[in-house]
Amino acid sequence: MSQERPVVSPCVHVCALDDNDICLGCQRSADEITRWGRMDNAERREVLARCHERAREQGVLI
């Protein structure tokens, strides 16, 4: 049985935090960014869902 591949970071190398400590590039919070390497795939998928919602709310989804 093969091990599941890690969920890839959404980082787009536009690293700047807004006033709420949300990255303008990937939409992760500062806490989510620092914890990413220690998260399991389920947690990473939850973060990605929050990033998607934040991007939608900010009108930055293409």
C-alpha cells in the first residue's frame, strides 16, 4: 500500500500579509502558513477550503 502524497502548499510567492494577517498571495493566515509543515493532509485540505472562501469573499478568484 502506497503512502498518500502530501497536499501541496498553495503558496504563489506573493508573500505579503494584510491587516488581518492573511497572505495576499495564497489567502492563508500567518498561523496556517507557519503550521503547514506540521499539518496532515486532512488539515491541509481544510486550510485550502478556507483559502478558497477567503479568496471568493475578497473577489480574487479568477
